[in-house]
Amino acid sequence: MKINIFFDIKIIIDNFFAKGNNRTGIYFVAWNVLNFMRKNENLNITLAYSVEREGLTSLKMLKKHPFFSQFKFVCAGASTKTLLQQRMDENRKNKNYIGMFYSYLRLLNLKRKENIHYNEEHFKNAGIYLSPYNAIPQKILEQEHIKKIYILHDVIPLVLPGYFGGIEFNIILNTLNKNIYCFCVSQSCKNDFLKYCGDKLDPNKMFVTHNATNNAYVPNYNKQGLMQILKKYNVEYNPSNKYLFSLCTLEPRKNLPFTISCFLKFIKKHNIQDLYFYLGGGTRRRFKSTMAKILEESDEFKHKIKLLGYIEDSDLNLLYSNSLFFTFLSQYEGFGMPPLEAMQAGTPVITSNNSSLPEVVGDAAISLTYNDEFAIIKAFEDFYFNETLRKDYIARGLERAKMFNWEKCVKQMIEVMSNL
């Protein structure tokens, strides 16, 4: 008997037509889970959407897309009525009466849309409602016959409240209860949710289903191809030079300025002339403004920092593979995709020893404290001067990366859902 799954596509609608780095990592998780679930003959998947925020234009376009046109779409009601209410409360507190007025108008419009689109008949035979991120709609929460499942990613707003937050995350927390099931992207993620929200969750209903990478990375050391890619990003490449690579945003928790500072001290210490640092993951303009102070303090070596900006997915494999090594010294990760991508591409990895990162890299990377300058510079020295060590970690990384794939992840999810 097939399992009737209603898959919440709010995060997909919000990101599918986005350009460049506006697409989030959580979007790619949702997309891959849906893509691999649709291949299973034992699942009957209906795509569920809420009526607020995603935009009717994007929804109409999505329904016509060849991939999504194979599914049935239904409205699950309003997932963010509470979100608008909280915005009204915030605007009232801040005496932003114009903002409060517009929030009120949107609430009225939301009620009108909900009455038009939500139909309880569509969910009579629903077995499971799966949300890869957004808050489960109130109408679904009220249906006792439906099993509700979240994919949980991280607790960044609770661990690092000064760095990242959002009303949406708070609404998700408010919907958690001991009747809800959860797929956690790492054991660390599960542990953190139990630590901060344990009174709301049943640990026996929480299952670890590790993420995988969005692309199929493989070692590719084609220097000619690399030269063409770097030319696209306005970087002149000399094959006799080396580079290390980093891919992350400018969120403070990613620790990029500190990593760059360590790199500059490393090359200055050894008077290294043939090593560069390529930075990918954000716009050049934002990188320049953020890095200005660091680079000003290192005039002699600032030309060693190359700002690539947003990297297209098709270019990442070669950039990873040809890097002397890859650095990712984040303060906290719910999973940590970039180190896994680098290992798959045949690159030695230096990463932090916190949160989920040791769970991902195991003993296949040099793991250290994210703000330990001495240890970081020592790791740079080890990989730069020791080719044998680099080859050893490349081999370890390739083997470790085999543990993570979307087929395995989705198979685990389906096994759980089959027994609910």
C-alpha cells in the first residue's frame, strides 16, 4: 500500500527561481529529498503550499515546470499567520504604525485567500505531512490523523543569537510538540534540539538522516579547465602557483576574516610567494568592504587574496580539486556541506572540531578549534610543506565521503515513514 505524503514546498517556491547565491543550503536539501522520493514507487506525493509569502506568480510558474507538473498541488492553509501577527506586535512595540497597518492588511488578505484555497477534503487520505523547513500550517497541525514530520537543520539562533535569527525559526519552535516526528541532518543537530527544546520533543521520534552533497563531485585536476574557470572570475592563473580555497558566506559564525588573517600571517612567516587564497561564496563588493581593514594591514601580501564572489555550481568541482587544501573554520554547523564537497573532489581539508563537523569529516580532515591561531597556522604548514600528508588526507577524504549520499538519506526516511 502506498504512503500518501504531502510535501511542503514553501522553501522550494521561495528559492527555485532565485539567482546565484540567493538559493539557500536548506533549499538544496528540500530539492534533493523531493527528487529522490519521487523515484520511489511506494510513495504517493502531493505538493502542499501555504498561501502567504511565496507569491502566486512563482507558484503558477512552478506548476508549469516539467519536473513539478507531474505532481498534484494543494493548499495547506496559512503557515505564517502567526508570523504576521508577530510582525504586527513588533511594529506596535516600535511604534511603526505604517508597518503595523500593512501587516494588518496582509492578515485580512491572508484570511480571504485561506477561505478560497484551503479544502479539508484534500487531506482526508493524507498519511504524512513532511516539511523540509517551514512551519507546518495550523490547519495541518489540527488534523489528528496526519503524521507531521520536520526536517531539522540547526539551532543557530539559539547557539549564536547575536549572529542569526528570525521570526520563522521561532514559529517552527512554537509548533514543536511530542507528537511531531523529526528527521535531523546530523546527530549533533538532534543533540542540540534536545538540549534546547527537549521539553517539546520525544527523542524516540527523532531520527538522524545525514545530508549529502548537491552535486556529484569527483577529483578533477584539469589545469586548462581551471584556467578557463578562473578567467571567468577575473583571476589570472599561473600553473606554477598554488592556492587554497574557501567557500562560505560572510556570516560572522563562518569566521572568514580570522581565517584570512591566519593565512596572511602564515605566508608572511615563511615569505611564501607562490600561494594564494581564493574566496568564494559572496559578492565581490561585500567581500571587499568586509576585508578592507584586514587587507590594509597587510599591504605587502594583500594581492594574495582573490575575491571570486559567487561560484556557479558547475565550476566548483575544479576549484575544489585543484586547491592545495580547503579551509572551513566555522563556529557552528548543523551539517557542514562544504567540507564534504571538498573531500569528494579530492582535496585535503582543514575544519573546525565543533558541532556537526567532526561527524562529517571523521579522521579524514585536520580538525581544530576555530579560533586557535597557532593550530591553524600549524595546519597550513603541515599541508603546504608535506605532499605525502596531503595525499594521505585526500585518500581518507575520498573514502569518508562515500558514507554520505541522498539515496541512503531518503531510504532511511522512507523506512521510518513506513513504520509510523
